[in-house]
Amino acid sequence: MRAYLHGHGHGHGHEHHDGLLGKVKEIFVPHSHDSADKVDSALEASKDGMRCLKISFAGLILTALIQTVVVFLTNSVALLGDTLHNYADALTAIPLAIAFVVGRRLATRSYTYGFGRAEDLAGIVVVVLIAASSAYAGYQTVMRFIHPGDVRNLAVLAAAGVIGFLGNEIVAQYRIRTGRRIGSAALVADGLHARTDGFTSLAVVFSAVGAWFGFPLADPIIGLLITTAILFVLRDAAREVYRRLMDAVDPELVDQTEQVIRSTPGVVDVAGVQLRWLGHTLRAEARITVDSATSLVDAHLICHQVEHDLLHGVQRLTSATIHAEPLAQDSTAAHELVSHHR
């Protein structure tokens, strides 16, 4: 017995990090308080994502353009790496915007689940761009070690580093907050990307200070540290996108789904709970056990009640498929029909 319903609700699932190391990690990989979020619909979530991309793109492009002028004025390889990374971060808005537009399309006979996966594919493009910017920044840093160069206009260089930090941190907070709220792993990964850009921009200030005190290797050393930082954010972004592509969900979310189902009147037990992301929306499947004396009409009603409770109890869930079964001792023959296929 199957039933279908669409809607939305709220949920909760995150991991806290204790201690000094945990607090530092929270800066780069913040946890989400899903129960405090409110999502209206998949369409409105896409609109929020598009708005976030437009505003953050404008902010990062402006920051990168200012830094580009300063690169020519200062001859700083550290600032060059940071500027290139800012351009790459701004350009990631393009595949994400395309994905949000494509994701709005209705399901077809060929794409029966819709086009939500386009957002996850855009996440791969984001990871590739991060990797490319890291490789180029590393190359330029190595070349500066081989062929040292003088850094000029140190005060301007330091100011550019501060501007880069402020611009990236504002964009990072906006992207991460919006990504968590609408359930977009790609947008969160992009926000983490921008956040690391901010701290690498701040590192440029230290290269200016080192040059000021007559230490010319400070610039390429800082450039090397920036490249290393980019590699760390590459790892985190790739892991988050990989998990989404592999249909991974937080175990706490599965526990919450089972709890909601068990609390529905008429449900004796629940098994086979499966959750998967499609873009920034969740879909669920589950098997419930009902009393053998329950009529077909009542069992059908219980299925719909379970869906209703799930859609209001699990955030970003937009579809649920519920299969009702009688108690185990009364359904052995039915299970044998398909058991040899599993």
C-alpha cells in the first residue's frame, strides 16, 4: 500500500564540537541548527538561493577588482594568489545559478524525480574551480621562491588584504546561512570557500609586515600558506559534495524520521526508512506495520497521517512514500513473493 503527499516541515540534526580545536573548526565548518530554520517551499528556496548568488557575486567581483589593481601596484605573489581565488569564488556563482534555474523544472517522463540533482553537479564544478585556483596559486608561489621579486607599496598591500578579508567574510556568512536554511550543500560549500578566502586575504597583511621589516621571503611563504589553506577547504567542500552525491544523510535525521513515524497513532512498528537529497529537498520511503485487523481504508488513512506528520516534522522533506504491512506473522506469504529478489 502506497500513498503520496507533498509538503514541508522542520527538523534538527547537527554535531557540536567542544574545546578550543572544536571552536576553531566551527569557524570553517559551522554546524546547523535545523530546528530553528524555516523553509517555505522548494521554489522559494531556489529564489532565496538565486538572490544570495547575485548579491555575493557582486560583492566578490568588486573585492577582486580592487585587489587586481593593487597586485599591479605591489607585485605581491601572495595577493595575486588571493585575488585569483576571489575571482574563482565569484565565478562559482554561475554554475550554481544555472543549477537553481534547472532545478525548478518539473519532472518529466525521462527525469521522473525532477532536476534537483543539477545542484549537486554544480557542487562538483565548485570543487574543480577551488582545485584549479589552488594549483595556480601554488605555481606562482613556487616561481616567486625561484625568482624573488621586490614587493612595493606595502601600506596599500596591507589595506588590500583587509578589504579582501571583510568582503569574503560578509559573503561567506551570507552564503552559509542561506545554504543551511534552504538545504543546499553546494551553496554551503561555496560559503566555506569564501570564508577561507577571507582568512587568506588577512594573511596577505602579514606578508606586507614581513616585507616592511626587510624579510623578502615573507611574501612567497605567505603565498604557500594560502595555497595550503585552499587545499583544506577543498577537502571539506569535496567531502560535503561527495556525501550528497552518494545520498548520505545525517544519522540523526533518520532517527528523527523513525521517531515521528512511531509517534503516529495506528503504527505498530517502522522499518526500511530511507532518505535521500534531491538538490535542497528531501524524499523519504518507509515501511510501517499496522494491526492485522486494520481495514484497507484505515491503513490507507494511517499512511497519509504518517506522511502528514513527517512533512511537518522533518525539515525540507517534500515527498514521502509509505508502505503499510500487517504484523509479521500475518504477512510471511506475501514477503516470500519478493524475498528471493533481495
